[in-house]
Amino acid sequence: MAFESLSDKFQNIFNNLKKKGKLSEADVKAAMREVKMALLEADVNFKVVKDFVNAVKERAIGDEVMESLTPGQHVIKIVNEEMVALMGSDESELTFTTGGGPTIYMMVGLQGAGKTTTSAKLAGLLKKKGKKPLLVACDIYRPAAIKQLQVVGEQLSIPVFSMGNQNKPIDIAKAALEHGSKNHHDLIILDTAGRLHIDETMMDELIELKEVIKPKETLLVVDAMTGQDAVHVAELFNEKIGVDGVILTKLDGDTRGGAALSVKAVTQKPIKFAGMGEKLSDLEVFYPERMASRILGMGDVLTLIEKAQSNIDQKKASEMERKFRKAEFNFEDFLEQMQQLKSMGSLSDLMAMIPGMSAQMKNVQIDDKEMAKMEAMILSMTVEERNDPNVINVSRKNRIAAGSGNKIQDVNRFIKQFEQSKKMMKQMSGMMGKKGRRGGKGMFGNLPF
């Protein structure tokens, strides 16, 4: 799960702060030492950590916090605000060409960062918003790079312009612009070549390409899981060719968070998007406020709702909400929900977006492999068992275990987890429903629970 390690450390620090009725200056300093160690262990840039901790400490030792009735909560609020500021305060939107001519984005980065796939993901995202993109294969060095772009382009029904690997990237780009204009493409995305490491030849080629093509934005793709290496790469690319924004890939697998917390502060360039999975739809706008909330273990309800609205049948979601309220939810419903949840991404990441859910579900196995086991168990049940879990006795459990290739203990654990989840969701549904009745719509009108 993204940021799991850092999030756990912050939760422990915050819990200790909240236990204290009043905070002394020594308490704040002790907490800040723990915050500093947590950030350094998360591979956050040392200077960034130093500046961040000093900023929080300076604000946290003020009279407003020390004399407050809930000083611990005040410190947490300050940490959250400073972390948002660290990552850029507001989301940074892409800019588009106005007054005729296509918008050109030049994608740059090292080999292995996910540049080709990210180019396709970005094209797919903007296609949904009404753009007519053209992908351009300018990577003539990496074996199968052109084929890879053609494959992902075909999956998204987005055309790919290629001239093979015998032409220079600058000639390919020029021809692509001419082709794009003739075919009324208002967006052209150049997938440029990367190397295993930064070298002079690559940089010279990119500088020339940028000078001639004059892209609206140069977007740097970096692998979040490489931590400080990603920050160093971003710094060098920005220094050599100048970038307008950063796209962090593999953020869903980054348990530390070093790159996400350091890139903006070091380069002064915004993080514009985050790759949150392997599917071609797994590219999210980077919202600093939401990301800070995830890192601090406070959830990210807005992103979860957006995912649900994009992937979940709203009529079915409303019916599921009604079933939860009346405690009619059964294994048939659970199976349907698992199918819909799969379309939204990793289950552990989804659960982390619900405030407080990570802590409550910490000892419950809900990873994607576990979901496959659950699915197999439900498919081994009779229609009667799926619709009425109460009829499942020991002999039926043995049959379900044998039919799904699991042990009786697995079936028992699954049924127990099902009942726990059912109770928890019913409680949350009631709580959120009350809020919704005041505001016109409950959270669970949007979510798949």
C-alpha cells in the first residue's frame, strides 16, 4: 500500500500527541524528532526534512497551540498544512495551446520509469476530456519501444505515429506535427527516448528536439519507488533541459514517500500526475492536499468518490446502500461488489482512502490475492448459501472449502470477515447517511458499499 510505512509512523506519533492534555515545548520537540526520523527513513531529501521540521516546530510552539484545549490536534493540523505546502499547495493543471494549432507535450525521463505507458495513460485521460490525441514514437533506441506504444495506443483506440527506428527523432517529430495538423489532432504527445542513466548524448538530443518542436509542456516521468534517485534525476533534467511538471509513476507501490515529498521542494516544479497502478486508466491528477491526507493516514474520500463515480453503476450502488441499511447484504451482493471494486484498483489502497479504515482493517487480510480466494469460495456456494449466509453449517463449510481449493479454516475466517465488514459498513452507512440527509446526499450514494 502506498506510503504504508510512513503513514504507520505518523499515526503512532499523532496518537502519542493526542493522549496528552497539554503540550510542553519539550513534548513538541520530542515529537518533531520522531517526525524527522520518520521522514529521513522514508528517503525524503535531508534539506527538505530540515526545513519542514523547523517550519512545523516554529508554528507548533506558538501560544495559540500551547494554550489550546486540543494542542495535539493543533500540531497535527500544522503538520498537514506544511506537508500540503511542501508538495505544492494546489493541484497544477496542464496548459493547452490557444489560438489554433495542436498542444504538444514532450515526455522525457530515464529508461524504465514507465514513460511510454504514461504517455498512453495521459493521452487516454485527455481523450476522455474531449481531446483528439496523437501519440508519437520518438524512441528509436530501446528495442520494442515503438511496438509497445502501438500496443497501448491500440488498447485505448488512440492513433500512433511512427517512422520506424531508422529516422532521427527530430525528423519523426516534425513529420508527426504535419500529420497531426492534417488529421485535426489537437493534442500531440511525443514519447522520447530515455537511457539507463543521464548522458550527454541523450540531453543534447532532447535539447535540440525541444528547441525545434517548442512543446507547450515538457513533462518528466520518474519512478517514485527510486526515492532520492528520482529527485536527483528530476533536478538534473530540470537543470539541463527545463521541465514544466513531473509525473510520478509506481506511486501505488511506494511505501516510503520520499520522492512525492521531495520533488517539488527540490526542483520547484509541480507534480502534475501520479501513476497509481498498471492499468491504462491508473493515472490520477496529483492533489497535494489529498496526498498529504493519505500519507498522514487520514484517508482520501474525494478521490475514492471520483473513482466510484467513474467505475461503479450508481443504481446498483444505491440498491447496495439500501441493503446495508436493512442488513440484507449477502454473499451474492458481496461477489458483485468485489467485481466492481476490481475495476477501481488495489483494494488495500482503496481502503486506505476511507478515514480510519486502515487502522480498523490492519489485521484483516484484504489484499488482491485474498480477494481471488474469497471469490472462489463464493462461487463454490449454492444459490441458497449465497443469499442466506445463516444456513452455512459445518458440513456446508467443508464442501465450500473442498470446492474452492481452500481449508475449512479459510472458509471460517472469510465468513467471520464478511460479518465484520457487514457490521462496519452498516455503521458507516448509518453515520454517513445522517450527514447526507443534512446535505442532500450521503457518501454511500457515491461509494460501492
